[in-house]
Amino acid sequence: MATYKESVGTAVQNIADEDGVVTGQLWYDSSDSEFKYKYQAYGNAWSTGNSLNTARALLMGSGTQTAAVAAGGEDASPNYLANTELYNGTSWSEVNDLGTIRVAAGMSGTQTSTLVFAGILAPGASTNVTESWNGTNWTAVNNMNTGRFYLGSAGADNTASLGFGGDPSPPNPIGNTETWNGTNWTEVNDLNTARRQLAGCGTNTSALAFAGENSGAATLASTESWNGTNWTDVADMNNATIVNAGAGSSNSDALSSGGTNASAKTESWNGSVWTESTDMNIGRNNLASSSASN
């Protein structure tokens, strides 16, 4: 039988991580002590769209690829923002601001029915303030039980949301989970691993939490699935990361993009395993995403 070198014309390289590996390459990952092969990702690609009117980090997003809403965040000054923008699939338009300026909050729902909750009011000052968006205006509603920032979020609209993890006072990652029924927040079962700077997606009865940082400041690849009552540990991501974006309609489909060190890495979840997909065109962290589909 021909050897790999005889067939392909090159020796298997020893590479400590995937950086520099090209599609179709077999290599030995010395950090994981195993051989790996980089497959071509078919049918998945990022394309560049029109920019937001206001560049920012640590913002919140929800909606779909053609009907999204972005709110809050921090500009380059850095100033905290209340700015809200709507996306129609082509361009962004400025609309009415949040009632409470904030960054690193939770947000879930659609372009016309969204909830934003918790976040940072000023460096080190977390909040539990919740606002509901009806497509035109933001309205203050009942607060979360535990103020925090860098939390994960999921939810179908402004009557059914889920907030989990986060940090009430740095550095103190928590696992607290709360569900919103359109009127009040209720504490429910905690995440198995307390964490902050995580991503989430899904609904308040079928959600996924992934990545983040634990109380030991370790960056995580661990993933948890929510069934409306309990969190269950499921398969890890391929890449541990923080401050990434999450998208997906349930705990059986998800997308993670960006993260640590302005990464461009993208992974998709099929309900069982994470698979590396095509990288973003521009690596970034502290970004937002619309969460209705992967």
C-alpha cells in the first residue's frame, strides 16, 4: 500500500493547532496528540453586508438575517450607547434608543418583539433592568432577579425569554438561570458550569449555552442543552472561546462565530456534535448576532 507521502507528495506535518492548516490537509495535532484532517465546508459561507451606522462593540442583537435589530454597545471613545438600529436585509436604519444605556446585556426575540435585559451601566456596575421592544419603542418592564452582564440569552419574542450565566460583579461567574413569561422573571435551575462571556441561542424551553469563562478564568469549550427544566452537558466545541456570538432556533441547531483574540472561527451544532465551518471574513469578538436560525 502506498504511503501518504508517496500518494500526496508531502509528509504529515506536526502542528500545535489548526492555524495555517489548509483545506484537504492531514496533520498531527501535537496539542491533542491525534491526527486530524481539514474537510472542505460545503454550502456554508459568509458574505459582507452593509455596515451599521454606528460602529460598536459589546452590543446586543436579535431577529433574522433579513430582519434584525441591534441595540446598545460601546463606541471607540469609549462611550456607552443606547442607539438602536434595524436591518432590512440590505441596510441599517436608526430608530428609537434604549431607555437605559448599557452594554454586554442579554437580548432575544424578533425585530418587532424583542427583550433586552441586564448588562453594564458603567464599568463594573451591573444592572437587572429589562426593556421590551414592540418594533417602534422600548418600554421598561419588570427587572431580572439577579443583575449581571456578559450573560447568555435565548427566546422567541418579548413574551418568552431565557437569561443564563453572566457576572454580577467581576470576576464572579454565575450559573443562575431565569425565565421570562411576558410579565415576570422566575429563577429556575442553574447551569451545570457557572460561566460568563458565553453565547446562547434557542427559546426559553429549548436552548443551548456554549463557550465562556469559568470562575478559574479558564476559557471553555463546554456546551449545555436546556429542555425547559434542566441543563444537560453535551459535546464540547472544537475550540474553547469567549465573547463569541451565538445563533440558532433551538438546542438542536446552533452557530458560534468569532470570539477569543478576534477570532474568525465558525462552528455549527447539529444537536449532537460541533463541526468547524467556513471562517468569517473579518475576525472579531464582543459581537452580536441575530438568533433565529443557524
